[in-house]
Amino acid sequence: MAEKSKHNIFMKFLLSFRRNWGLKLISLLFAVLLWNYVIVEVNPRRTVSYNNIVMEQPHGFPQLKSTGLTVEGDLSGYLKNVSVSIELPRNEVQLLKQSDIRVWIDLSGITQEGKQNVKVTAESPRGTIKGITPETISVTVEKIAKRDVPVSFETTGELPAGYWAGIAQVTPSLLQISGAVSDVEKVDKAVVRVSLDNLTKDFSSAVDFILLDRNAGTVSAAGLESNPTNCIVSLPVFPTKAVPVDAGMSLNGSAAKGYEVLGVSVSPGSIEIAGPAGMLAGISSLIPGRTEIDGAKGSFSKIQAVELPSGTYAVAGTSVTVTIRIGLKMTTSTMSDLPIEFTGLTSGLKPDKAYYGSVTFSCPELSVPGLDSSRMHLKADAAGLGAGAQALSVTASYDDPEAGVVDIVPNPAQITVKIVSAAP
């Protein structure tokens, strides 16, 4: 009985709902209003500004270049920071990263030179773009120009002690650059730089170049293209060694008759050379170029180049000053049977007989024929001595200074003489 009662009540409600279409519409409207409340009030939309967004590289750049035009200056200078306002639901604000927002300009529509205002475009994977600041940017468009500029080589820093760098080979020696006319005209040359710090072996590598203007100021290469994009630099680096210069081995000929070479000196006394370590180990001396001395009668100096072994290099030049000292050729000679003169004898005394000796001396070879034995004197000083046997020292001299007689040695150097009365 109870089950039948429940069934009747349910059927009555169902029939009532089918007949009451107004109730249905009110329920649907209520549901829509409730959903709108959830969307608008519970998860409202908001506008968020994203600042300092860096633009992408400009679109349409190849199309612009195909017309013979390009943008003047460094393109990165046009990629200014942009602010973008985006409307999106509050629950998506945290999901949108600034890096997800793309901003760019399109150059493909430019067809003429001069200042051009280009629209800034933005795109976001979430929300709706509401504003872009700035909306446009101004670019300067010029014709494309090409030019070949020379490439020079420079070093920075210093090699470690005991090492030397040779002449660098830079390939290519000319660099072709292209870009806006005004940018190309700024460039005077390209330079590649290599640091010598801690370099102890040959350097060979690709090196980026730097563009310079006529005042040696740096020119930005960002707005220019180059062919090639870098240079190959080969720089030989060798150990060094100071090697003595042997000038004596370079003399050629003889001095004039009666003259001789008294000595040879060289300045500097050594030359610093560079080369492979194994080769340097086998080099003990260097010889300058031949110095002719034929017929020379006096000293002279001459600058000569030092000959370096093949495969070695001079660190600071190969010239030396060779000084040849030339003087009279000396000879040793002897005079015999020379009378010994006794000086200072007391009045009334005399040697008991005549005494003789000889001398050995040096003199210029040219003077020998003109020497006169009568001008060579042997003397013994007997001052204050009395009669009897006396030991006296003998001295010798030549009375013509211009003859150049030197190093006179008497023989005997000492004599025993008997002094007697001079009375008849």
C-alpha cells in the first residue's frame, strides 16, 4: 500500500513539470546567470602590461634586400624595448610568460629610401592584445653598397721571455663588406688582433675582424655583412738565443807592409736570433760579412750585416759595428859591441879598461833599417864609488824617440868593474 502511494506522488510531480514550461525557462535563465557570475565575478578578465619586451629580428629583411635596399645602422638599434597590454582571465595571468609574447616589425613592404615608419606587431598565445607601445618605429632605408677594405694585423700583450714572433700571414688581405651606403663609407680598414700573452708556439686560427674608421675608431659591424666572415691568421713563434759574433773570422786581406792587425772588436758582441729549438742548439757563433783590410795603415770601423743560418731570424736586427785596430808591426832586434859609459866617476878615477855589452829591443819593423848603433847608449852609474872592484847596474836607452824603440834590455844587466887611479 505504501509503495503504491509513493508511485502516485512521483507521477503527479512528473506530470506537473511537463505541463509547467515557464518553470523550465526560469531554471535555464538562472543557470546562465549563475555561469556568467562565475566567469565574470569569480574569474574576471583583466588587462596586464608587459614591459621591456625585445623585438625579434625584423621580418621581411630578405625581401627588402632583394630590391637593393637595406636598413642603415645596427639593426639591433631598431629592436627597442616594447610594452604590450594584454587582456586575459585572471587565472591565466600566471600562465603567460613575458618570453611567450612575440613582437616584430615587417620590412617587406618598404620600396623606397629615406625615413620609414613601420608598424609594430605583437602576438600572444593567451589573451587579447589591447595595446602596443610604441605602435610604430622609424627606420632609415638606404641603397646597398659594397666595398673592399684592407686587412691589417695587430698584436696585444707580450710574449713570454725568451720567445719571438715572426711575420703574420693574414688571409684574405682584402675584406668585402656590404650594407647601407652611409655605413660602408664609415669603414677605412679591418684589423685582426692576436694576444701574445702566454703564447709559446705557432698560432694558426680563424680570428674575427674589427672594423675601424679613418680615426681608428671602432665601426659597428652589426649592420654590415662581410665576405668572408673572419680571417685566417698564421703567426710563427720561436724560442730565442743570444749568439756571440766572431768578427775575427770575417777579415780579408792583409795590412800594409810594416803594419799588422792589433785587434778586432764588434758591437754588439752578440745577436739575438730565433728559430726551432733544435737548430738554435747547434749554433755557437755568428760571422759578419767580409771586412777588407788590404793595404790598411790605421784603425777603422765598418758596419757589417751578420749572416744568419737558414731557418733562423734576427730578433732585433743583424747589423754590427766591426772595429779593426791596425798599428805598426813590431819586431825584436839586437845591437852588440856597444861601449858601456860610466857616469859620475870621482875625479882622478877611471875604469881599468873598456867594457862592452849588447841590447835586445823592440821597434817598428819599418824603423829597423834606419837605426844607428851610435844612438844606443849603455850606462853604468859609478857616482860616489872609490877605487876597487865595484858591481854596477847597466841601463840602456836610444836617443831618438821617433824611432819607436821600446823594451830595451841590456846585456849584461849588471857588471863588475875595477876602478883605478887615472894618474899616468
